[in-house]
Amino acid sequence: MTDTPDHFCPGCGVARKSFPRYAWHFCNDCCEQATDGSGRQVECTNVSMSGGFQWRYVGTGDWTTCRGLYCYILNRDVYLTEARFGGIVAQPLLSRYRATDTEGLFKSIDIRKD
């Protein structure tokens, strides 16, 4: 058995437990640094104990419910969404990733251009 961690946060490099479903996820401290394209900080949470995803700008009162959020963490393109059994997960994207699920009733929101 080894003490070497299975995974490192792509934002800060802290050792994390590996999850095959989210092979390259950010740590919670890095997730708290999520911003839009102009640097405004955002926060995300589940809608209820049953799940769902919602976000808002820090310091505002209105939550927006959606499928997920394209934003930045430490100037990296990321996608924040609901984790399978609750909580929020952030994973890095290729820098040229074009969001294709931003239309329709159950859409994701891209705030990288704001």
C-alpha cells in the first residue's frame, strides 16, 4: 500500500482522493474562487437535499437554477455542476471549449464572456 494520493487538484495541486467519475476535479478551496469573465466571484450550491444546481454572484440574493455553469477558476476554463450524489463538482475544460448546451429548458449558463 502507498501513501501517494490518487489525484491532485488542477488548480492548487493539493492531494485529493480520486473519483473515477470526476477524474480531474478541483478542490473545494479552488471552487470557492470561481469567477465570470470580468472577475466577479460566484457561488454554487444544490437546490435542495434532493439535488439540483444553482448559482449566484457573491453578495447578491437571487439564485439561478440551471444544469451547470461555465466559468473560470484561477483563470482556467471550468464547468461547475451537480455531483452525482450531492454537492458541487468543478472540472477543467479545454481552453477553446465551446459550450453547446446553453439553449433550451434544461440549459447550462456560460459566464466566461461577461
